[in-house]
Amino acid sequence: MPETLLEVRNLTVNLKLGNRQDVTAVDGVSFSLNRGETLGIVGESGCGKTLTASAVIGLLPPYTGYIAGGEILFEGEDLTKKTARQMRAVRGEKISMIFQDPMSSLNPVYRIGTQMREALRVHRDVTVKEAREISAEMLRKVGIPLPETRLREYPHQLSGGQRQRVMIAMSLLSNPSLLIADEPTSSLDVTIQAQILDLIRTLRDEMGMSVILITHDMGVVAGNADKVLVMYAGKVVEYGTAEEIFTNPLHPYTQRLIGSIPRLDMDVEYLSTIEGIVPPLGQMPKGCRFCTRCPLHTGVCQEEPPPPFRIGEHVIFCRRANPAFAG
């Protein structure tokens, strides 16, 4: 039986917006991740994907974001109960994160080797020489040629793909159990995107770690995730195995996300689109949050949040998915 590495139960994250009342940005999110698995978290910008991952790793916006409820069980321990100092020991050593923009994540005034050495020595008792050797070996593992030379270079001397590989190398220096990749390919061209995704998948298999892949692109998730969590406006709308989600999507939002993926066998003039935008924080619909953009919504959808409908491990938050619904 697979071993559960991470289990998030009813996670709620609030944001403080000046003098206004606090707003809920992530509302009751639940999922689990086994060792060696990849979970894809998908949704449009502003759906709460990054905030969910930031809560897991303990990097919510300072003085603004806080966990208002729920549990984050990592290796059986609730991370919401840990102090900031205890979370620093977890972050980087057991859980690492690849951030969205490698150019802004790397310090432009320090050499690559200096930044990797600092990241390594925070969590491991090694000498400067040992840190340099480990860093060079990790750069070699992620496919960067002449790693000793690259360690002496600055971020601006590397291409976008090389900077992203450096970020991956830095995140893996301490052999973490969980790697969170937040839009790791968003700023790269298509060819480099495929290389980075292949690299993450290969390293996951070699190192036996789990991966959370955050993206707005269902095409990225299709060939790289074991499970898929679809989020909209801070809530989960559908959750299940990748096979279930892609072969039998039951939520209208998921269906339209998948319909927007171009395919060679498609004989249509236009791709599927979703009219409208994600509701702003503090102005969420009373019932289903997708009802303002859903062509299938009814009166009850506007008034009452949808209960979960389960088909085995497949969970859908939509009344239309339930054959017993007659609204």
C-alpha cells in the first residue's frame, strides 16, 4: 500500500487587506500525496494554487496571509503547529520549492556557486570545498555542461533554461522528500519547457521524491501528474487521478480547461473558451463560485454551494455531475 507523504485537510488561508475585513483566499482545500507521486494543481491565475503551496511550505505573505483553519500533515506531523524556526528546518531540507521566475529568484549580484553553497550549508554541515563539489555534481545532474565554470558565473550570464535548471539544482541539494514546482516552465519556450518537465520527472524517479506541479496549463499536467487537483476561486472543484480527470472530466470548469488544449486530432475551427473572469476576493458568489461563468448553472447553483459527489476516489463539486440531481 502506498505511503502517504502529505495530507492537507480542509485548509483555509485568509488575507488581510488594509482596513477591510479579512478575506478567504483558499477555502477548505483537501488532498493527499503519496511518496513518489506527482500532484498537478491546475487553475487560472488568482485561483489560490500558489497560496495553497505557500501554506504547505510556510511561506505565506508576511503580515498579510495566515492559515485560518485546517491541517497540513507532512510525514505524520501537522506543519500548522510548528513555529517559524521549526519550519525553517523543514523548508529546504524536507520540502523545497522552485519559484516561478528564476531570474528574480536568483540574486543578480552573487555568483551561482555562492548562492548554491549558502543554500547547502544552511542545512548540512559541510566545508566550503565539499559544498562546491556537491554543487557542481548537482549542476551536472540537472544537465548543465561545464558545471565548475557555471559556478563562477552570475545569473545574467546564463540562459533562461539554464537559470531554471540552477533553481532545480538548488532545490534538490538536501535531497528533499517533496518538491513544489510553481509554474516551472511559464517563462520558457516550448522546447525548453519539455526538457525541464522531463528533467523533473527523471529526478523524481531517481531520488524517490514526490512533486507538486502548479500550472495553469492542463497540457503540462497531462503527461506529468498522477493526480490532478482543479481549483477555482480558492476552492477545489474536481480532484482525482490524472486518468479520471482527462478521460471523464465532470465539472464544467475542468471540461473547458481540457477543451482549450490544442490537439492534432481536433477538427474544430476554435478552441473552447471560458467567458468572464475569476471573481475578485471579497466578492465571491453565494453559491457555486463558478456559477457566474457556467452555461449550465441553475437557480440552486447561485444560492447554495455544491456538495461533493464521489465516484470512488474521483471527487466533483458540481450538482450536474450527480445523476440524481434534477434541478
